[in-house]
Amino acid sequence: MQLVNDRNFIDGIKAFTNRIDFYEKRELLGNIFYDNVGIRRNKAALETVLDTVRQMRKELPFMGPSDKSKIYNTNLVEFIEFGNMLELAEIILVGAISRNESRGAHFRSDAPQRNDDAYAAHTISRYKEGVLCVDFIK
Amino acid sequence: MKLSIRRKTTEPTLREEVVEYEVDAQDATLLEILNEIKTTRDTTLTFSSGCRSSVCGSCAVRVNGVEKLSCVCKPKDGDLIEPLRNMEVIRDLVVDAEKAQQFNAKAHAWGSKNSTNTAVSQDDEKRNEVQSDCILCGSCFSACPVYETNSEFLGPFALTRVWRYVTDVREGESADKIAAVQTNGIWDCTLCGECVPVCPQGIAPKSDIDMLRSKSGTMGYMDPKFSSGFGGGLDFGAPSF
Ligand code: SF4
Ligand code: SF4
Ligand code: FES
């Protein structure tokens, strides 16, 4: 299944345009993560970053690689990595937003207390009908 | 400052050229500069890298003819950046290291069989500590002049690695390794020392090859050039011991 998805994605890239420079977006992603998704985070800022990340994922088809070579194409590799990065970024954000408490390196300034009743559990992320969901499983 | 990069592509047809770039690089490493050019000016510029901290060995290139790790080297105005030598260029600064790395297998550069003694003291560990640090960057391989005449030479990093295992007290098959480096190996090295200053890990393949020669001598091997030069052996009336 994953292999089929990946093949389709790579085939799809051929039709992507490069109106938007993904290197600029990659830099932006790094910066907003550094500023808002570090050790100290809060719900409002995380939600703003999540919006930005979701917007970037929507725009991915306009951020395709400009190097069309079939030989050692690191522009293509970096683009694929950027797509993966955005997927992980969304998972990290949804997890951090759902965990309304502070624990270890996850310090929520808007919820500074640890809450074992609700969150002494593993975060499990999955797609349900294309929508990213988070469950806390004890 | 200006930086020249030797570029090569085979698509759609072979094109080789030295391209000059004007870069603003305050105290930047060569890898940072290459990334800057790729992400802001020319996405087709091709080079390889990994760790960005001199650990993985994937970013070696030549700067004014001398092998350097891109992630360490800070270039100066007018420098010429080229791919490593003695390996096929795939594209721009990326070379195909496959054949070079296969020499490790040909030279039996691995731990084969545990000896009966598997206790390793601090001193035992120190004996091949430096050689164990090889990151397979290929710098020594690129600097070695032997490839101009013998493309099958096992080469500096593979031979250094053999010495690393031959000196390992846990290795039970040293003799097999010494046998594997007799042909296209230790005797083909000219002991020129070119491989030594280029190693980012402070390894001296030349010295290790010299050690392998001495060890081979004690095991009854000798330099084939020497033996053929004297009529194919010691058969010239010398007293036998
Ligand atoms: S010392 Fe030997 S292995 Fe090293 S560069 Fe010279 S010929 Fe090559
Ligand atoms: S011996 Fe040194 S120069 Fe040669 S591959 Fe290993 S780390 Fe690189
Ligand atoms: S990028 Fe890994 S050694 Fe330079």
C-alpha cells in the first residue's frame, strides 16, 4: 500500500509545476518550527503553524522540482523529503495541540500542569478517511 | 568572492564546463555555499552530503586540486572546486564510489573469524583506533597516483582497513588477509605519501601499507618486483638460512 502510494506520488510529481519555490517554504517551515514548536509552546501558536503547514501541503503540487534530470537529481530528492517533512510536521503539531498538558520536553505555557488522568498514554496518529487523527492509548 | 565549479552532465548530451559563481560567504563552509547556490540560484547544481559535520564522508571534493570535506573547508576567493579523481563522475561533483568501495571486499577488509582470544585490553584497542575512524570519504583514493597506471590497485583506504583487522587481537584469519593484499595491493603502492595529508581523520594509509609489507615479509612474502628483478627469486647463489 505504502509502495503504491509512493509510486503514485512520484509519478504525480511529473505534472507538478514549480510556481512556488519549495526551498523558500522549507526555510520558512524551519523558522516557524524553531519559534513556535520548540520546548515552550502554546495552543494558539501551534494552531497558526498548523494552518501554515496545511496550506503548504495543499500547495505542494505547485512547488515541484525545477531540475528535470533523470541522473542523480538531488532537487527531486529534496522535494520528496520536503513532502515527507510536511507530513511529519502536521503529525507533530496535531499531537502537540491535542496534548493539553505539559510533560517532559513538551511544555505548554497555556497548560503548565501534568495531567496523568488524561494523558499518561502513548499518542497514536493515523489517517481516518484521509483525516489525521490522534488517540491517546494507555 | 568568486568560486569556480567544474560541472559535468551527460543529459541530453555530454557537457563539461567550469562555471564561475559570485558568492557572498562570510565564514561559510563550502557545503553551505553549494547549498546556497542550489537553493537560490541553480537547482541543477549537484553534489552530495549527509551529516554536515565531518562524520559521514559523503561530501569530499577537490579544492584547487587538494581533497577536502565540503562541510569543513572554508573556501577562499578564486578557488576551483572539482570532483574527486580516480572515480567516474556521475554529475557535477558527484562521483561513483562503487568500484572504489568494492576494493574493501577484494582486500578482505573485514573481521572474518573470531580468534580464541577475544579479550581486548586498552592497549589492544589503541593499536587500531585511528584506522577504525575511516569514514570512507575517498580522499586518499582520489589523491593516489597509482591509478594512473593500475586501475585495479586495492588502494589506500582498503589497505588501511586490512591493517586495522590484521592488528585486531580478536581476528582469527589474519593470514588470509595478508594473502589477499599481495596482488594489486601493498607492493603496488609507491609509498609516495600523497594519501596522508588529505585524510580528514588523521589516518596515514602509507604507514599502514608499510606495516603490512613488514608483516608480509615475516610471513615469507616478498616484493614481486624485487624477486623478478633478481631472476625470479633467491636463486643466485645466496646462502639460504
Ligand atoms: S602512499 Fe601508496 S597508497 Fe598512498 S597515495 Fe602513495 S601510492 Fe597511493
Ligand atoms: S583513510 Fe582517510 S582519506 Fe581515506 S577514505 Fe578513510 S577517512 Fe577518507
Ligand atoms: S557532509 Fe558528512 S562528512 Fe561532510
